[in-house]
Amino acid sequence: MRNFSITLRPHGDELSCQERETVLAALLRNGYRVFYGCTGGGCGVCKMLLASGLVEHGRCSKAVLTDDERSRGYFLSCKATPVADLEIEIREINRLEKLEPVRKISCDSLE
Ligand code: FES
């Protein structure tokens, strides 16, 4: 199975995306929180802008991702899968946050 890299602009964070994994799934798996809705290509809430690279768009409504938007680099992160390494322009509307890793604490001290 092939892995692709996704670089988030302007932060510069880099994460991995597995072959046939959606960009949204890769973000969530790598500990990011991002704004999304239906996860079915129907609402457009997860729309992102590709700075470089190439995605397979998957099935999505032309009402929420027009041909003009596609040609300008927009894609729906819940449906799009990389076919090359990607650079994504993260915008305020994406509300991206990096979650802190879960810390394990010992229960031994709770006696
Ligand atoms: S979350 Fe609705 S189109 Fe992606």
C-alpha cells in the first residue's frame, strides 16, 4: 500500500495519508480537528484548497463543488483521496486545530 504526504500551509505540518484514504480521514487519524459535516459529499462544509498535488475527487454534488471550483483547486476533503503528495492551503473556514496527544496517567496514586 502506498502512502502520500500532506503538507498543511501555512503551518508546514506534514502528515501521512494512506492510499485510498480520504484527506479528512487522514487529518482525523493524525490528531487534527477540522470542520466537516455530512461526510458524504453533499454539504460542502469540508471544502479545502489544494496548493499543489493531485486528488481523485470521488462522488460529490456539483452543487457544492462546481467545475469552476475544481479547476481552481478546491476539493471536498471527505471524498477526495490523494494520487500524489499534496500541499493544502488551510483557511480560517476549515477551523483546523491540532489536538494534544492523550496522556496516560497511572491509577496507582489514587488509593
Ligand atoms: S462533510 Fe459534507 S461534503 Fe464533506
